[in-house]
Amino acid sequence: MQIPDALWLAGQARSSASGGWLELIDPSTEEVWHRVPAAGTAEVDEAAALADETFRNGVWSAASPYQRATVLFRLAALLREHSEDLARMEARNVGKPIADARDEVLGAAKAFEYYAGGISRFGGETIPVSGGGFDFTLRVPIGVVAAIVPWNFPCPMAAWKCAPALATGNSVILKPASLTPLTALALGPLAEEAGLPAGVLQILAGRGSAIGDYLVQHPLVRKIAFTGETATGARILSLAAADIKRVSLELGGKSPNVIFADADVETAAARAPLAVFGNTGQDCCARSRVIVEASVYDRFLDAFVAATEALVLGEPLDEATQVGPLVSAGQRATSEDYLALARSECGRVVCGGERLRRKGWFLTPAIVDGLPSDSRVAQEEIFGPVACVLPFGTEDEAVALANGVRYGLSGSLWTRDLDRALRLSRRLECGVLSVNTNSSVHLEAPFGGLKQSGMGRDLGMEALRLYTEVRNIYVASA
């Protein structure tokens, strides 16, 4: 499979009218290795007009669920067929371990399969009404959807947005992050090969500063589906309010990992490193606040440090690598700044926080303890390989620590006490809570956050509701 070097408009590869380019830097070498055109507002206008025309002419929106499912199943099969090329592209573009990249590409294929199979089981309902007659609802597509996806999980995030949006009959403008656009751009030719009509899916790589606001405010765009940082999500919500666009947001996190003394402490400690340092900590679900009952705190911390120091850092394409470089120099500098801040706030960097003596934006995973719970390092999303460990004494203290941030995305709870697990599942402010595991994401289940972690839910059948409107029909009896 050829590495994409063009935008995708009207069912074909295209250059940019502005003539600008995005230079892609390999995070493991710090060298430019590829470039793609940077879309401008002219491309946004063209994509929106094509998407709107395609939606209105019904070539896709009026197709039967079976017809849409057939195309999406073919697209999933093509993703599987080209999965190794896509995974290697993703690993090099993002800097993530090749094993993780393979799982994510296959996860994207599964998303298209899931929604291809689910669309025929999703619809309206009949409603008994007091006036007699017959009342029923339809689930209808919204129209043109702008799907804006982040740089940390480009391939699965594109699938999470595009698969349910396309399955329900919408036309989609996909905007990948400017740092990591490759697997999104590769989706265009595969969709065309699968039989998706031209103009139903357009893919525009470009800088958010150049086309982000313009796309969000475009009058032909009816729905924004965004995954990214909270500040950007708030701006999107504000801009979309002007013409009451539909908006779903999956935003930042500072997720808790709560370990009680009655838990399997050794297992919790062994699994804690990849719960926060997977994808080099560049994950909104990262369990970066590790909250441990005081009576087992030292035992847990020693085991957590040992398991963290055993992680294999290395080249993204090396099969043994568990943790790769950060995506950019700026992202590494942010993590280092937070570690310096932790020291100034009287925290103790127990391990990590060091650069490797080689090219690449590597930083060894760092664990910090001794910080107050209201310190910036314990409160703010770092989006890098930094974990903060906090002790607690009582159950109420654990809940207060877990809930004491502005986010509410994911979280884990480790305890053998079933009553406690059920009790705290109601008290912990997490959109997704895992008990005795750190697994957050299940294709079949809704995923999303509370508080400033967003609104709306990706995944599961719940996602289909994000891309449809309810239309009520009443038929009077004779």
C-alpha cells in the first residue's frame, strides 16, 4: 500500500489549492520523512458543497441499510487486507509500538464491521397516543458531519466517528490531526474501492489554525464530532452554538486508579504501568492518578516502580517495544516541565523522567509521590509518561481524591469487596469505570466522559444516536 500524499475530495486524490504542505516528522529520529498537502478554506468549501449535494441527492442517505452495510463490510475487509501496511505507517507517524498499531488498525476494521451489522437493528418505535391513530418515530441522518480526530489514536478514532456516521446515512468530512494524518488519508481510496459513492467521505489534512474554526462554523455542516483536548472542545461548542449545530465531544481526562488494601495488590501494581504509560501516556484514559490505601501504599509503590522500570522503551517498529517516543518535541518538553514543577511542589520523582541518549523524543516513564492532591501535577492533564501516586485512609477519602478534578472520563477500582465495588461504582464520577482491570474501551459499550471530559458517547449502539435525529410521524385514523 502506498503512503498517502494527497487529500481526498470527490472520490479522488487531490492536491491543495493553497499549495501548502504538512511535513511529518518521525518521533523516533526527529527527521522529516514524509509530507502531505495542507488543505485550506477553499478545500473546506468544496468538500462541504460536495458532501451536502451527495446527502441531498440520496445516493447514500437514501440507500437501504443492507446496501450501506455491504459497502462498510467491504471497507472493513480492505482494512484487514492492508492492516500491516497501515500499522507500520501509524507506528512511524505517531511513534507508537508496532504491536499497538496493529491492534488499533484491526480495531478500526472491527468498528466498521460492528456498525455495518448494527444499522439494520437500529430504528424508531411505535407510540400509543391519546388521540387515537398511529404514531411512530424515525431515526434519520443529520446531514453533513465534520469528524475531527486527534493525533494520539488516529486510525481507531477515525473509525469510531466515520463508521456510525456513514452507517446511519450521513456524509462525512474527516479532518485528521496535522501531526498524524496518514491512516485517515489512506481510508479514502479504500472507501472508494469498497464502493462508497464519491463525495460521501472527504478527508482533509490541515492545520487546525487554518481550517478548524472554518470547518466548525461552515453553514453546510450540521454536526461536529470531536475528540481532543478540553480547551479546544469548549471553543468548538462555543462556535457551533451560533447556528445550533449538533455537537459531541470526547475530551481530556485525569483518570484515577483506586487500589484498596483488600485488592490483589501485586496484580494491580503489575498492570498499573501500561494503564498510564501505554502510548507513552498520550491517552485521555491514562490512569495517571494512582490512589492507594495507606496500609499497602509502600508495598504497592515498590511493585509499581519495579514494573515501570521493566518496561521496554525503543523503536516503534521493534517487536519488543512497549513504550515509544512522544509524538513531538513540544509534548516531551511539557512532560519535563511538569516534572520540574513536581519537584518545586515538594514532590519526589521516584523513577524516570530521563531522556535516552539517542535521537528521538523519548522520555522514561516517571512516577511522582509526596504531592498534595490539589497540586497542578495531580490536577492537570499532562498527556505524557508521568504518574502521580496519592495515599488515602478511608473510603470517603478515596472518593474525594478520585472525584476531586474537573475531569470524569475513565477510572479503575481494585477491590475484592463486591459491596464496595457496587457502592463506589455509583459514587465515582467516571463515564467509564473498570473494576479489577484497567480496560476502558469495548467496541460494544458506550464510551465517553462526565464533567469537562465531554458530552455524548462513542461506541456501542449509543453512537448511532449521535448521528441521527428523531422524527415523529402521526397518522390519523379514518
